Amino acid sequence: MSLSQLSSSANPSANSSRYIAIEGPIGVGKTALARRLADSLSADLVLEEVAENPFLERFYRDGRSAALPAQMFFLFARARQIEKLRQPDLFTNVRISDYLFTRDRLFAELNLDSEELKLYDQIAANLAVDAPVPDLVIYLQVSVDAIMQRLVRRNASYDRFVERQYIEKLTDAYARFFHAYDDGPLLIVNASQIDLVNNDEDYEQLFLHIERISGGRHFFNPAAAVFA
């Protein structure tokens, strides 16, 4: 289903959620792109509650001591948002999210020890979240060097504590996750050398490419003129 079809189709059912999720490691520009797409499509925004997580800065500063509470805060917040997404009255509009619920465990595996991961899995199983499958997932793939530069420019309160070694592990985990992803249509965007937020030409090129997607796995790499 193209973006024009997403924005104009009527009476959608719960099985056609008309829902786009944007993914990628910290600092790649997920939220900024989600806001721009939502503006283009007059869509509802579903944003990860990053600023609201009281444990996040401590996690990036101290690591292990705050990993579990930071992870559980995100799990409960995402579960609450997904529950709202399942409500039929919210299916009248296109929805754009800056995260994919099923990648939550990616962070749990990366940040928690074995006993904490068991606890996480038990709680997640009891929550029994029935997350809708996006009509399209956009995975922003960005080099480690580019991410570190963007974190410096973004200058969020916790960004100065993010270590390069952590970003290297995170980008590897994302690459493995999306290599195996087959839940629905996927667009992998090489976004290291483009600016999808401030450069209108870059954004419009991506937007036109998204409109042509109807299913399967696709790649967008304007630096190498690859559109598949």
C-alpha cells in the first residue's frame, strides 16, 4: 500500500492498521523523520517516551546499575501506547511511530544480564502485548561515525555519556535484527550521508520512493544511486 493509499483509504480494519514505524539506533533521526512524515501525511504521531524515562541518563552514565529500570520503563510505556494503538477509533488516520515494539527485546538482550533478561521476559509475557504489524518499517542505517557526530550536534542531556563502544554494539544488534526481519514490508535507508530533516531534496526523494513500495524488502541508498 502506497503512502497516497494510506492517507486516503477509508474504513480501515484492525488487520490493515495503516501504520508506519521508523527504526534505527539512537541518534539516527527517527523522531525528526517521523514528525516530518506525519506532517506530510496529516498523520497521528506515536513517539517513544525517551525524555520521560528518569533512568536513561543514569544508564548512559553508569551503565549496568540502571539498565533494568530503564528497560522496564520503556517496556511499560510502549505497552501502554500499543494498547491505545489497538483501539478501533484510532484507526481512522495514518499513524507514524518512531519505534517498533518488537525490537524492544533487542535492547534487553544488549543491556541486561541473564537473570535480568529472564525477569524482563516473564514480565513481557505477562503483559501479553498484541502489537500491530506496521504496513511499513523504515530502518535508518547510519555509520557509527555519523551517529557520534549527530549526538554531539543534538546535545540531549544524556548524549554526552553515550560511548562509541555502545553505539558499535547497538548498530551490530540492529543489523542482525533487521537481517532476520520478515514480519512485513521493510525499507532499509542508508542515511549516513543524507539529511532527511533539513534537506528538502533528500526528503522528497525518500518520500517518492516510499510511495512506490507495496511489499517486500527494499533499499534506498541515494549516495550510490541504489533504489531497489
